[in-house]
Amino acid sequence: MSQGGDVQGTRDPAVERRAQRMLIAVLAFVGALLVVRGWVGTEVGEGEAARRVHGYGLVYVERADQAFVRAPAAAGTEGKPAEAQWVAPAPGQVPQFAWTDWKESSATEWAAASMEDSSQESIVVSWPRTAGVWIGALLTLAVLSFLWRDNPVYKLAESVVVGVSAGYWMIVSVWDTLVPKLVGPLAPGFTASTLMPAFDVGSIGTMEVAGALVSLLLGVMLLSRLSSKAGWLGVFPLAFIVGTFAGLKFVEVVNADLVAQVATMAQPLIVVQHLPGDPATAPVDWPATIGSSLSAILIFVGVLSVLAYFFFSAEHKGVLGRTAKVGIWYLMITFGASFGFTVMGRIALLAARFEFLFDDWLWLIDPTKRH
């Protein structure tokens, strides 16, 4: 029998029942805290406009009506055609285009507007955006529940994140790649009139159409991988994709890493910096000179010592061995800094999620004075 009640890969039913009861108790406790938080409420507004809102996670929006009419076209200049202009309608004039924008506001502004007019509807609660805040908060708590153990709540949140991400990137790929780069060159009129009104039909030439046809052919061949008999056709587009990607990334890596590193090694070790003014007469900026020269020397020594460490054709003894030890120090410092930078980035993400929970959702803090 292994630890935790596992017997030959199965979990003890008693352990499962205790875990389920613990999960239900935690959820009930969190739910009770949320109810108490809503009952206590939050005081929003300042001065006479201050009032208590028995809720949290609310998103207030301000109504902003937009209306435009077509103005007389201005005369063209330098042979260019006249362009239509859209301006705000005059009082009593019926707009040709009108819509309503809802810009995010704050509870303080809502309290001030409600004090002036208790029946005002210019600043109201946006229930769809409020639901988004609550869904985001509950999904955050569901993901954090993995700190306790793997549980159904975490699995549900994980599935939602994966499914939403896949759907989102599919839509982005369709409208950012498939429509403008495939459908557009092959059917420019249909694309401009139905799918993408801002599509530039005049930019389509012979090369764009040929590229779209080749892409369409490769895409159809790639879909043949779904067939057991014609699956061999999918090898050719895969080879094209892998080869093209490898070639492009090779050039990028060489230019970004190898060439840049070699260029850095070719720089002088003593870098003289001058104060602002004419370099021929301006005095030397000694702090900047010392810093730049020290940086150049450290880079030069680091590159040579790390190369010496990875030079395995000779035994690391004598000068080569001492240089390789310096290279080890450089490598350890680099790995430590990289790991620290990664951890710091993850902690920053965690702090951002906690700020979202305590600020946007629970209204326990208000660093930006929005509540």
C-alpha cells in the first residue's frame, strides 16, 4: 500500500469522501464570506454624494451617444478627388448614422450623478461586464484551488481556458490570415462587399493571387492527412512549412545572436565617453567611461571564458582550466539571473491576479480611486 491510501493505482474511497467533504466545506465557507461581503457593502462617492452599495464587482458605464451626418464634400486638391466628410448633426437634424457607446465609468461618478438626479440613466451598471468580472474571479479561484490538490473545479477551469483559447485563436486566424490573405486575393469584390469592408481591392496583383493559389493548394494537401489513403500528400506541405520555418529562424538567430555577439567582441575595450558638447573639446565623462569600459571588458572575458569551458578537445588544465572555471562562473550567474527573472515575472502575474480579486472584484482595495 502506498501513501495516501492508494492501493495498486486506486484511491481509498474513504480518502475520496473526506476530500469531497473538505471541498464542499471550503466552497461553503467562501460562499458565506461572499454573502457577508455583499451585506456589508462599500461606501462610494465623496461628501454629500457618498452612499453605500451592497455589492461588489460591479462595472459602471457611461452613455455616450454618437451621431453623424454627411457634410458637403470638400473640393479636391492637386488632382485628388473630393472626399466625403462626416460631422455632428445640427440641432433638430436627423443623423444618418447613430449609435451608442458605453464607456467604463466609476462608482464615484455614478454616486455623483445619482445625487443630482436619482432617476438618471447616463451612468448605469453594465451587467454583461459585471458578469465578466465575476466569471474571471471565479475562474481565478478555481485555478488557484490546484494548490490544495487536483479537483473537479480546477479541471473545469482548465477545460474552459483551453477551449476559449482555441476558439479565440481560431477566429483571429480566420479574420487576420484566412480572409485577407486567401479569400481576399481570390475574391476581392466579395471580400470588400461582404466580409471586410476595409479591404483594399486595389492592392491585389498577380503575385498576391499566385501566392493565394499556392497557399490554397498546400492547405488542401495538408487536410489530406485526415484520409488514410491520401495522407501521403500531406507530407509535402509539412516539409515546406518545416523547411521554410527552419530557414527563416536560422537567419533570425544568426543575425540576432551570432552576428551581434561577434560585433560586440569587435568593439574596443576602452570606451571613452564625453560630456555633452563637441567631442573634440568636451571633457571626459569619467563615470560613464569607466562603466562602458568595464562592461566591454566583462563581455570580452565572458565570451572567451565560456568558449574555453566548451572546448573539449584539450584537457582543462593550466591556463585553459583556469579560464574554463571563470566561464563556469559566468554560466552560473547567467542561469541564476535568468531563473530569477522568470520567477519575478510569474510573481508579477500572481500579484496582478490578487490585485484583480481584491480591487476589481471584492472592492477591498482601491489604488486607482475607482470605487
